[in-house]
Amino acid sequence: MKKNTFLIANLLFISVLISCNDKKLTEVVEVPLPTVQEKVAIGNPNDLKADEGSFQLEKIPFGYDALSPDLSALTVESHYKNYLYYTNSLNKAIVGTDKENLSIEDILSKLDINDLVLRNNAGGYYNHSLYFKTIGPKAGGEPVDTLASKITKDFGSFSNFKTLFKDAATKQFGSGWVWLVVDKTGVLQLSTTQDQDNPLMTYAPVAGFHGTPILGIDLWEHAYFLDYQYKKKKYIDAFFNIINWEKVNENYKATFKK
């Protein structure tokens, strides 16, 4: 019960009426975040499994608490369970249809943009699969191998890329994503999308370029609010501490095989 109380309190700002010299003043008080002990999750990511269907979870090779202090165990656990919801919803939406045996990339590139159930759940599944594949403990630093030189070539320097990426994420309004994309000419570009859209969706609105995402930051509140509340910029800064650049480099190389 204590843990649930803190969770609810953490999402609210309380207006308190203070009586002073017969005058009532309104003061906004920010509720403190739970302590480390109160934020520890007791689950195990290996215990989660999607319902039977075409798609399964991208298994994370670390515990929920492995990304602390950048992301708390509670945030990672709740986010991973959110990913499970998209996975199960996608499998339910395509069962018995001609999409049941397609790859997720084919589903996204050919979907009817007005089919919001499939658009949201297929997008949510793909986006979170990429997100969890490209983060991890003892990560961060700078890009490696082929990707390192490519980022320097297309953005001028890693430092410049980092600044542009963070700026795009900071300016993104509401729920959405910022992506590092390989466009159809092989050039690295930045793109942003709303909700669970992504640059593989040919007809989805994209601020930037359509193409193959190799890295994405989730800017929905479920990705950071328990830890950072309204301080989204701090979450964006922390995200660069958990990027697994080896995996992003693998994603980049995989685009050559398509």
C-alpha cells in the first residue's frame, strides 16, 4: 500500500492553502520522489512472455535495476510491461488476417494509415523492440566502428549529432519519438514522429525523413515521468548514458542487407 501511495503522489502536484496572519496563500508543493528503497522493483524481465502469436518481446539481457541511476527499476519494469501490452495487442489485431505471417517491417510499410488499432499497436511493438534492443547497462560513450565514421561524415561530428538529437527531443511536443534514420540514399538523418508512428510508415506524418530507424528515444511520459517528472531534458541527457552503440552499429550494418 505504501508503494502505491508514493506512485500516485509522484504523478500529482498538490495545491496547499496556508493560513498566515488571517491571509490565505496558495502554494504549489512538489511531492518528493520515492526513496531508492521504495522504487526497487521485485519483478524479473524473464518472467514476462507475450501471448501466443506472431510476435514476441525483445528480451533484455539485464535486470530492471541495471540502468539505475539513469532509469529506475520501477520505470524500466513498467515500461517493459507497456511494451508487452503493445505486443499482445498487435498479435490480437492480426490473428487470422493476411498480416499474420508478415514481418513487422512489411506490416508497417503497407498498413492503412486510417487503421488506428494496427497503426498504434504495430508501431508500439516495433518502436519498443528497437528501444529495448539499443539500451543497456555499462553503455553510453560514443559510437563505434562503421557507425562512428558515418555519423562524423553526415553530421560533422558526434558532438554535433548529439546536440541536434537532444535539441529535437527537447522540442518534441507531447508523446512521440526522435529517431536516427538511414534514409533511402544511405544518409543518416534525424526524424521525429508523434504517438507510436515511426519513419517506416510511408504515409505517416514524419518531421524529417522516412527510412530505417536504427536508434530511437521514447518521449512518452511512461518512459521517464516517474524518475524525472516534468524535467524531460534531464531524461534526454541521461538517455545518452544507456545507449548501446554496438547494437546501434549492428542496426546500421543491417540496413545494407535490405
